[in-house]
Amino acid sequence: MALRVLVTGGAGFIGSHVTKELAHRGHETVIVDDFSSGRIDSLSDILDSKRIQIIRGDIRERRVVENCTKYVDSIVHLAAKTNIPASIEYPRETMDVNVNGTANLVSACADREVDTFVLASSCAVYGEAQRLPIPEKHPLDPLSPYATSKVLAERECAEKMRERGLRSISLRLFNVYGGRTGNGGEGNVVNTFARKIVEGETPIIYGDGNQTRDFIHVDDVTQAICNILESSPLEGVCNLGTGISTTINGLAQKMTSITGSNSRTPQHVGSRFGDVRHSQADTALMTKALAFVPRTNLEEGLSRVLGIHKRAADPSGYFKYDSAKRNPGNVGLELSSL
């Protein structure tokens, strides 16, 4: 059965992938995005789809939320301020978008009895790992305003939806990477390294590089989200990662090896406040309750990202979009502001 799904932040990194997959599966999608970091060209290959409606708006505005939640079956909430250093510098804005914006959506969702609310949360809620791999029952110890905002957003979803007997799922995403990464989450280290390696620049590593991360490809995250909407009975919180840890030094070495380049040795600089030392997902619940196993191994995923950056050297490979035009050409796109 075809669904009508609202994807907040649908022109962003993960959002654009989710929107494309939903369209591929025959579902209708309403996208709301303020385009502060999302890009219309990330949706270039589906702009002519009549199943897509794009609304320019801010989820902190009640009027926007009331309009975009009409007649939808499910919500995938991806709109957020995700940059940890920026959240430390501008905590109020992070809290406003990630907590108040989420509260607006959850209230509208509950009022309209929308069946399913999927929140993109983060492994950052755990803070420093007391044990590895990290299970969902691990104590929460957020170390940044961003992480705190996700704890509060999870709570908002669980409490409001439970009151109405509706389903909410908070996916604690580990380090998501892939093409079209924005300028936010930690998964962006992959794209940063890729650009520097391809351009022959020196990669920068914060700290000694022995810190570990669990990198999961955006295609796998997309498949998991779409499966939740279509068939999975999963509720509550669930980790979404691979269960495999990789050091940042190891990441740089893998990427250099894939390209066969003589890239410069990474430069180490001081550690960043708010960065955890080790991160690795316990995937038992994901495998059992969600019946999902990531398919993209790290080497394959890194090769894809490096290929994107290599092709970017050819300007003709870019989708051209005039930001002054809200409807780029003769395409079946509704891009409205609320």
C-alpha cells in the first residue's frame, strides 16, 4: 500500500536519500526544508516526479508544521542542527531547532493521529562509552548541546506519542557517511578526508587519531528507515550502526590505499570538546526487532565517496540550479513557502 510520508530536512544529506528511496518504492512524499543546509540539487533526479511536494519552511513555525502534516501517514524527522562544535558556540539555536521544532511536529502528529513518527536521534546521547559495543540501555550522558537536544527530542517523541497510543521510533544513528553529505555530523569526516585526498591536500585529524567510530553508509540507513515505515513493528529506541569500530587513523589509511595516491601524511591537531573517545553500536536489537543488517562494507562505501569527489573535478557533472528560480525548468515540482 502506498504511503504519504512527511520528510523534514528532505533536501539534506540523509533526507534526500530517504526521499528518493520512498519515490522508488512508489510512495508519496512531502518535504519540508528551510534550505539552510539542504540543497534542491540533491533531489535533481526526482524533481519531475508527481509524487513529490516540496515546501520551504521552518519546523519551529507552528503554521508551517500544521500545513505540512495534513494528510500524511508517517513522519520521518531529519531536520536538525547536527554540528557539535556549532552547537557549543550557538546552543540556543541548536536547542530551539532540535527540541522546540521537534515538539511542534510531535504535537501536530499526535493531534492528527499520524500512525508513525521516526526521529533521527544520535549515538551522541550516550557520551563516553562505559562499555563496548554500546547497547540501547547504556546510560545517557550527553556531552554537548547537540547531544542534549537529542535526548530531549527523544523524550518528547516517546511521551507525546505514547499518550495517544501512536508509534514512535528514535533511531540512534552512529556515524552516517556517503554522498551528498552536508556540513554537519561526524560522518562528514569521510567527505572531508575524501576531498583533501583527491585534491592532494593534507587531511586533518583531531587528537591522536586512535579514537574509534562506527561508520554506516547512508544507503543502509535509508533502507532501514523505509523498512520501518513499510513493515517493521519496531517501537522505542534502536541503534543504527554496523557494530564495527574503525579508528580515525585507520579511516585515513583505508582511503589513501583505495585511491593509491601519495597523499600527504595526516596532520594531527588538538582534540575537540564534545568528541567522545570510542563509539561502536550494539546491533542486537537492530538485527532482531528491525530484521535489518547493513549491506555496505566500509571499503565499498569509501570507494563510492572517493569516486564522487573524483567526478566533482569535472564541472559538467554537476546538476545546475538557479537558486533564484523556485521551479527549475519544466518539471513537475511544487516548491512553495509557508
